[in-house]
Amino acid sequence: MPRDDGSKHRLLDPWLTDRDDVAAALGSDLTTGLSPDEAARRLAEHGPNELRADPPVPTWRRLLAQLRDPLVVLLLVAVAVSVGAWLAEGAEGVPVDAVVIAVIVVANAVLGVAQERKAEDAVAALARISAPTASVVRGGEQRRVPAREVVPGDLLVLAEGDTVPADARLVQVSSLQVAEAALTGESEAVAKQTAPLAGPTALGDRTNMAFGGTAVTRGSGRAVVTATGMAAETGKIAQLLAETEQEPTPLQREVSGVGRMLGIAVVVIAIVVVVTVLLISDLQTAADYVTVLLLGVSLAVAAVPEGLPAVLSVVLAVGVQRMAGRNAIVKRLASVETLGSASVICSDKTGTLTQNEMTLVRVVTASGSVRLEGAGYAPVGAVLADDGTDLAEGGALRAEVAAVLAGGSAANDAVLRAEPDGTWALEGDPTDGAFLVAERKLDGLREARLARSRRVAAVPFTSERKLMSSIEAPVEPVVDVEGAVGVTVVTKGAPDVLLGRCTQVLVGDDAVPLDDARRAAVLAAVEEMSGQALRTLGVAVRVTELAPDAVVDLDGDVLEAELEQELVWCGVVGIIDPPRPEARDAVAAARRAGIRVIMITGDHPRTALRIATDLGIVPDGARAATGLELDALDDDGWREVVRTTSVFARVSPEHKLRIVDALQADGLVVAMTGDGVNDAPALKSADIGVAMGVTGTEVTRQAGAMILADDNFATIVAAVREGRGIFANIKKFLRYLLSSNMGEVLTVFLGVVLAGVLGLAGHGEVVVVPLLATQILWINLLTDTGPALAMGVDPQTEDVMARPPRRLTERVIDARMWGDVLWIGAVMAVVSLLAIDIHLPGGLVEGDDGVDLARTAAFTVLVLAQLFNAFNARSGEHSALTRTHNRWLWGAVALAAGLQVAVVHVPFLQHAFGTVALSADQWLVCLVLASAVLWLEELRKVVLRRRDAARG
């Protein structure tokens, strides 16, 4: 029935509709398809069969986006005010402060844009999910057309290896199986049929539909296109993706808050200082007022850590490069830190936690059972009996297992080949591939089979029969005891169906009657393996008296009726898409770090629970929530299930998105991994979306903030470790920058207020200040960038993954850090002002030097104190004396100290910054005063550690 949406070429639920009615509703013919003229008309009506792509963002808009940060806006305001003050002074020389800040802002913006471009180059552009060409019947002729020209009503011709170009209702199938993992998360290829379904079904259970972007792994078929482009299932996901807003990262929110707070603080500080100076000074000329204004501007600039945006970008960029070395490509700089804050990792199953390579792991025969070690398509691993003995010695069990593996490999259409790089690749059905790999694990078995027999005919697999047979003839004719030359029928398929066609069972090399007891034992083994979430397949054989030439000309129906009867049961195998070997350790590491791991998959609940239990995501006995169960819940029920359930199966893209939203509503930072198109909306909505680089689709890579080049779940945990280390380093240089700037602010403010006490007043200056504006700007330029950058690349501490993830309510700059900032700032101000008092007459400590030397001493003490503070700031609890292994920090401190010596002793720099030379004794005094910042902070840390230890 047509949709009631104004379109006559789309159907509502075509999977519930008979195929003839589907064709009629779409105006198509199941024999001749559409006419070329009608196809052209529909193409003009519906548009090309492709997803809408966002237009590229021009560079100028990217640059502007980098300047929207509140802290950057604050710096731009500081530039404007600085230029205004420079103009008011007469525009002499160069406005150094304005130029320096402007250069920092521009460099930060360019760095951000360059990193985005680099990530885009690494990821490449969004590729079309559709196949480049498609085979259709138009006007009764089969032809190849560009996939973008496929229209609703087209009659598709599907063959093994094809990518389905659009959503289509199947009208004819022959052993058709389609891999739908990219869309539904189903790990196994889905057997297709043509009958209408009985009622509402999940996307993964619509067996009479083929969906755009999925791949045909076996068989052939024909289908009528029901939806193209944005109307197809992939288009719906793309639309959902476009409607999903990407939230700012926790770090972006925090830095924005700091910027706003500092903006208010800067204005207040500047006003208070300027008003205070005006009140205590006897200003007489316009130049005096300009000097006061310039002081206020300089102090405002001093209060703003202008190096913060640039340092933050550089540190995140360094983290991006480190992650790239670990196969994690980060598209947005801020996403690096977000991983470190992740409290939940929602992971897809197929291809993320598992290898997406079906592996035969167990064989059960009449004489016992064996397990096969190794995983994936590499034919490496032992074949061991249940008691641990190897099957190399022969015996009845080995003969039976060999018959099962050789038989399953003979009744097989897949191809397994070794690649030049040492890896193994499979063409064809993954389940067939599992037999080919397992056969190679028994030495000599494959070679013996190929030397013994060859295929002369086959009965293909169909979803109705659930069986496949290969008719094998001897390579060299063999005469049996009665003198007849016969072919062998090798059949594999669903155990319950195959068992019904067996009359004997293989025991060693002999066939014995299949009595009720043996039949019950087989069914019990099948039930046991199904309970372990293994896909079960039986293998049976029959030796006939038919000559090879007599079989070749028989059709499939005759072969089935004549040969797939009175078979000899060989055994049953268990197959599973195995977990990645490193995934269990990665899950354990995440749990130790306080990170919850949730599996969200479109696969069967039993399979999902098996993998989740094996990996340690859930304990034995846990249950999975399914999409149909979730649909029946109200909002409160949703939230409760998401809080208590860690395995979600048979879910749709909408379910995944809603699960992520529910977790975020609980205040959790969510990392979402995935590889299929169905994962893309949830990846974009999550705090950080992690896409798979090898098996992932281009749509998923576009939606993700990070891409795993190796599809390895363990890489996520390594990235979390890197993110936590980066966050710890961000806290270090924030503590350093804010406390150092606080020291400058308090030094100037207290110096102005206490000018009379310190002996600053009465030296012939109308405006009495402890530091000149140029000296304040020099301190910022010298100490804000180099040491902060060095702290940004501080080595990670061993306990970085032993702490729980930080809560969203936990501030980057918390109350404890603000206490550190105020304490260190106060110490810096006290020792700097003490340097003035020591050298000037009339203060608390009597001196005999002039105001220029006193200012130089205070200037030098403040610089050196900030350099000592660089070692303090590396930890709020641990001693600076135990954390000395950062050569970049030592280099930055040495460079800054050398430049300060130059400012004090080089004549032209003395003139520029108002300094005079200091004697060796005076340098020693400055060094001792500045070092008080280190020693007093060490004492405070001792007190804090003892207090924390006492609290337990």
C-alpha cells in the first residue's frame, strides 16, 4: 500500500506486503522492470540515489570559529585597550603588549584550523555509502547503471560480491545471504527469502528485504527497489545524524567558564587598582592619567593568562600526535581530553569487541568432542580433545573430526587465501570460511582432501532447505568392494534438519546405525552449544554407487531428492565471532579505572551475552535488554534499564541514540564506539564518538570525533590513559598560570595600597607603582608560555588509571586549586614587595638604594618566584623534589632565567624595561626570597598529606 505522504513510489512496510502487490504499487514489472524513459522520469522526480552531504566549511569560517572562545575574546579586548592606551600616549614606538597578544591569538587559531585540516586529510572525505554501479532490468534487458541512478521501482539483479545499492523488496532468491553488520550489527550473514512477514519486526529480522550499503555474500536474487537516497534506511540514519547536535566537550565548557570568570575579574581588578591609584596620587597632567590607565590595562593583561589558549592547543596537539602513534586519529583537539573524562564506554560488538571473523571453536562427534584454539582467519591453533590431548596421534576421535572438517570444507563456496603481508583474507560466506580455517589446523587434512576428491555438482543452500551439498568424485577412480565407482555426497546445514535425513552415524572409520540414544546425544550437544551462543552446523556424508558422469547432468531438485537422504552423521560444530584477544584486558583496565563498559548491538541477545560474559562486561547470569523490550518502556523505565543493564541487543539506531542520551542525562561522560552506519547518530551525540577505521563505514568515520586505525578496543583504553594524562597536565599549567598571574596582580595592588609602608612614596614620582607596565608585560611573556608548555608534556604518573573518572560536577579549577592559587599568589606578592622594602629607605626594613634598583629587585624576585612555582605546580599534593624528570621544563626555566639576566644587565634592555644592574649579593637576596615560594609550598603539602592520611 502506498504511503500517505504524497509519494506514489514508496511503500509503507513492504516486508509485510506480497511481492506482486509491492511491484504493482511501485508501478514495476517483475519480468521487464521499468522502461528506460520511466526510470529517467523517476530519477528527475526523486533525485539521485545518494546521501546529502554538508557543504565544505570555508577557511575563514573555521578561523572565526576558533576565535569564539570567551578567553580569546577577552584577549582581543585586551589588544584593543592596549592599542587605545598606546595611541593615547602618543603612538610612540611599537605597542609590544598588543602585538604579542595578537600573535598568540592568531597562532592559536591557525593551529586549531591546521589540526582540523590534518584530521580531515587522515580520515578523507565522506564517501558515498552506495555501490558505484548496480545491475538492473530495464525494458526487459539487464544492464549496469551508476548506483546514483537507481530509482524506486527498479528491478535489481543481485549476485555474490555485490553491494546492494538501495532498499529493496526481494522477489526471487537462490541461496541468497546478505551481510548486514554495517547496518544492523548482526554478526552473521542473513539468509533471505521472499514471503511476506507476519507482523512488526526489527530491522535485522526483515528477511525479505535487502538494504542499501549491505553486501551479498552468497547466492543471487532479484528485488524491487522500495526506497533510495535519504528515504532508504541509511538515509534515515543520515537524517538522524544531521539532526543530532554535537555538545561541547567538558574541557571546552570548563575553559569557557574560566574565560567568563576571568573577564569579570579582570574588569574588577583594573577598576579597583585605577581608582586606588587615583585616590592616593596627586595627578596633575594628562600624561599622569595616561600612565594610570596604562597601569590598569597592564594589570588586566597580567590577570589574563594569555598563553592559555595557545598552550592548551599545543598540548592537545601533542596529545593528538601521541594518539596517532597508537593508531587513534583525533579529529578535534578538545576530544583528546574528553576521553580522559569518560565514565562510560558504549561499545558495538561486531568488529569492535569481536574480530568479525567467524571461527570454528568446537567439534562434537560420536567419540567425544574437541576444541580448536586460535581465532580469526589465520589458520593457527591446536586441535585438542577435552582432556587436553592433541589429535595428532590418530584414533577414532581424530578420524571423526577430520571427516567433519573436511566435509564442511568440501560443501563450501568460500575462498581463503594468504596475503603478501602475512595476513589471511576470506572471500565468501564467513561461516564457510570458518571450516576452511579449521581444516588447515589439522596437519595434512586439506591436502589429503584435495588429492582425494573434486566437486562435480552441488545442491546450493537455501533458507527454506537450510542445507548445502557438494557432490564429490574421486580424483582417481576407486572401486568399492562390489566393483562400482561412486561419488560421495557431503552435506552441511542446520543440525535438526540434517539429522532428520541421517540413518547412520560415523564411529571412527565405520558407519553404525543412528539409534534413538545416539540421536538424543547429538541433540543434547546441539542444545549445549546453542546455550553457549555458538552457531551450530551439522556435517554428514553418503557414499553412492553413482558414476560422476551420471551426476553432472542432474538438476538440483533431483540431486536433493535422490542424494540428500540416508546420510551418515559425522558430527556438529560450534562457530562464533570470537572476542578480540586484547579486548578482555582492555575491559578489565577500564573497570579498574572506574569506567563502565556497555555493549550495544543489533545481534542476538544470547550471542551478545556470551561475548559480554567472556570479556568480563557482565557476570554469569546477567540478562540483556532487547529493542522490543525497550520500546514498551516509559521514560522512567528507560532510565532505570540504562542504569542497571550493560548489554543491549537487537537494538535500532534510535535505541542507541536514546541510550546515550539517557546516560548523559545522568551526568555521565559517554564514549560511544561503532563501525556501522547504524552507529553514526549515537557516535555524534556522545561526548566522544569513536569510529572504526578498518571495518567502519565512511558515514561512521565522519560522525566520530576519533577513529581507531586498528579497530582495536584496547586502543580506546590507551587513548583514555592519554586523555587522563593530558587532563592532569592541563591542571598543572592552569595552576601555574593562574597562581603566577595572581602573584602579579597582588604585587601591584598591594604595592600601590601599601606604598607608604614600603617606602615607595616620596621618591619624586606622581604615580607610585611597584612594577612598571612594561615589566608586567615582560613577566607574562617570559613565564606564561615556556614553562606552561613544558608542563603540558609532563610524563604520565603511574596512578593515572587507578583513579575514578572525574565527575561533570568536578571543576577543572576546583576550590582546592583556587586555594593554591591564592596562597602562591600571596607568597609571591609578599616576597616581591619585601625585595622593595629591603632596598628602599623608610620602609619596614631600612635600605639605602633608589627606587629603580628596588623595582628591579622586585621585578627579578617575581620572575624567579614564578620559575620556582613551575616545579610546585606539577602537583597539588606531591613534593616537587620527587618530580624532577622533565627536561623540557628544566630547559624552559633555564632559558627564562637567562633572559631575565639579560633584561637586568644589557643596556638597551635596561632602557626599555626600566631596570638597573644588580650585584652578586643582590642577586643572591633575590634568589633566596624567590625560593621561599618553593619551600613554603613544600611545607603546605606536607600538612595536606598528613591531613589526608589521617582522614583515611
